[in-house]
Amino acid sequence: MNLLILLFFPLVGSLACLLNKNYAKQTALISALITLGLAIVLLSDFNADASRQFVVDFAWIPQLGINFKAGIDGISMIMVLLTTGLVPLIILSGFNRTFKNPSALFALILFMQSGLLIVFTALDAFLFYVGWEAALIPIYFICAIWGGADRIRVNMKFFIYTFSGSLFMLLGIIFLHLQTPANNYDIDAFYALNLDANTQGWLFWCFFIAFAIKMPIFPFHTWQPDTYTEAPTMGTMLLAGIMLKMGIYGVIRWLIPVVPLGFIEWKQVAIILSIIGIVYASIIAFTQKDIKKLIAYSSIAHVGLISAGIFAWNVEGVQGAMIQMLNHGINVIGLFFIIDIIINRLNTREISAMGGIAKVAPQFAIAFLIILLGTVALPLTNGFIGEFLLLNAVYQYQIWAAAIAGLTIIFGAVYMLRMYKNVMQGQLNELTASFKDIKGTEILVLSIICALVIVIGVYPKPILHISEAAVNGLINQVNNKLAF
């Protein structure tokens, strides 16, 4: 019952935002904080073993074999904490901004949160698909209504990409449903199927295309940079901080365990595409003059390393992916909030127009540097442990793959620190001389993010402990199927 409340309380908050238009921001924040509180209650009752807990399972559309079945294990718990922890920060980041029709904007954010939570807890494939689409609809409207000047063209490309990928996944889900003895969509029934290698091979691509578009990895990434740039900042935070994790989670939960033979056949291709994405996105980031687009390409490079670590399929890779999903979410919303502050104060995204900001905004400069160091995986920041585990995983798979994948850290440090130097150091100019230091909710949001960067970096064990047993159990389950 507690899980049901967690899944649907954001919808209550969404409706409250529409009914309480004069205080939509405050209503949304209160709703998001209550949802975070519900997640913390579940965490306090959670046993970090391999079992599924807080399971709800009842007939939803029994004529079609569809149940409303959801539950939480260690893998899901990390994603629940990611979603419920970041949404309040995303909402709070918009407190100093003025939006047209804010009640609709914040209602859509909470509606999207409910869809995300369903994706991360669904144990029925049809329910997973419903959550997948439910999370897509609100972000489409957020980008289309509150986005930049080129939002219609960019958003249409984003929608076509993601919707097309979803149709491939739906095809795979329906086929698997028809193969189950009871004609249902239960995840355990999917896991128990014993399909031949050829069938699993094409099913792999049905799911992989959907997940690769969402993450995104090369060559399914072309919608991402423009969408991140044209979306309003809170929309970009939702896309980069949480929504792309749907694809990574889908690979771990639904792709590899359901079609292990297809995974073995195509894993090398998936790793190669992931590594190409790392190098390609890093090279493109070097050339960017638009600060927001630079962060967008940086995100592609980091996600490529997560993807390569997962497809290496060992404990280090999956554990690294779990903690790095959380860390990437924290860091990337911090970076996009930093960029939002700069754009709102200077009214430009051009790096060449900036410089010297640290001289007039020292608090802002310190917060920016801490988040940036977490992003480039400096030891004792949150990004380090995840990228260390992921590189270790790829190294176990193939040394040359690890050598190339490791370029994400080297390249990332170069272009991110160079960007910081050009924006924050040097001489002030007419535009930056009047830059105001952070205040109010800006200080609050950035302080929380900086604290998480440092605390998780110094002591990541509690996060790793949550998912450890579930990761080991899933890997053993897949390896046992591959042994026969």
C-alpha cells in the first residue's frame, strides 16, 4: 500500500497545482517533498537483500492478462531515490523564475514524476510500457510550450525518435506476452522463457533501440543536443537528470535478463557503439561555443561509459552504473542550473561573451567548481567511484576498450575545465561586470547539490550497499541461464 501511495501521490500534487494556480510552485514543492518523505519511509523499511519488497499485485485488465504489479528491490530503490530526490531540487530551481501558466508547468512535472516511478518499479511489462509513455507525454508538452524559439521543430524530432523506439519495444513486449504459458506480462514469466538464439537476437534489437534512443547512445543520440538546448531548464534537468536513466534501467531490468542469448550475440556491438559515442561526443564538446550544448554533449559521453560498463556485464559494471546514474543525475542538474543562472543574468549562451565572473560572484564560482569537479570524477567527489567501477568493468571485458572508454575522463576534464576558465576566470567585460552572486533559493539548491557531491564522494558505501545484493542476484540469474 505504501508503494501505491508513492506512485500516485504525485498525481494528487499535479491536480492540486491546477486547482491552486496562485501557489502552484509552493504546492508542487510540498508535493515533491512529501513524495520524497514517502520514499525515505520505504527506504527505512527496506532490507538490502536480493528480494522484491513492498509488492503490489492485482488484476488490472484480466481479459488481456495484465496486472498492476510493482515492487522494489535494490536496483529499483536507487532509481526511486534518484527520482524523488531530484524532483524537489528541480522544482526549487524554478522558484526565482517567471513562467507563463506556471500551474500547468508544475502539474506536468509531477505527472511525469509519477510515470517515472512506475517505470522504475513495474514488474509487469504492460505497466512498464504505460509508465514509459506516461513519462514521455508531459516532457513533450513542457518542451513544446516553454521551450526556446526553435522548440517546435526540435520537439517534433524528439517525439518521433522516442515514440518510434517505444513502438519497437511494444512489438517485443507483445511477442513475449504471447510466448508465456499464461499469456501474461509478468516479468518473471518473461525471465522464465526459453527462446532460441535467433528469436532473442531480433528481440534484443526491439528493446535496445528503444533504450538506446532514450539514453541516448551513438547513433541514436541526434535528437538530444538540440532538445536539451531548446528545452526550458527544468525540462532539460528532467530529461538529463532522470528520464535518460529510464533507458539505462531498462537495459539492466528488461533487456539483458529477458534475452540473454541475444545480449551475448550483440554485446560487442553495443559496447562499440557506446565507446564511439564517448569519443564522438567528447570531440564535439571541444568545439562548442554554446555553453548549454557543451553540457549536453558531455552528458552523451558520460552515459556512453555507463552503457559500456553495463554491457560488460559484471558486478563492477552494473554497480558502477547504479551509483553513476545517481551521481550523473545530481551533477547534471547542478550544471544545468548553473548554466540557467548564467543565461538569465547575461542573456547569452556564448562562452566567448563571458569571463571574470568569479571576481564578482565568489559563492557562485565555488559552487560551480565543486559540481564541475564531481562531473570530471576528481577523487573524493561523487563522480569518481562510479567511473572507477565502470572503467574497471570495461577493462575486465577488454583492455583496449577500457583505454578508449577512459578518454571520457581525460577529454571531459579538458573541455570542462577550459570552459570554467573561459567563463569564470580572466578579465571582466561590460556584460559580466554586473553579474550578481547567487542568493536565496539559488544558494539552497546549489548547497544541497555540492553537499551531495562531497558526501557521496567521500562515503559511497551506503549507496552501493542498497543495490549490491540485487545486482549480484540478477547477474547470477542471467549467467545461470547462459550456462545451459
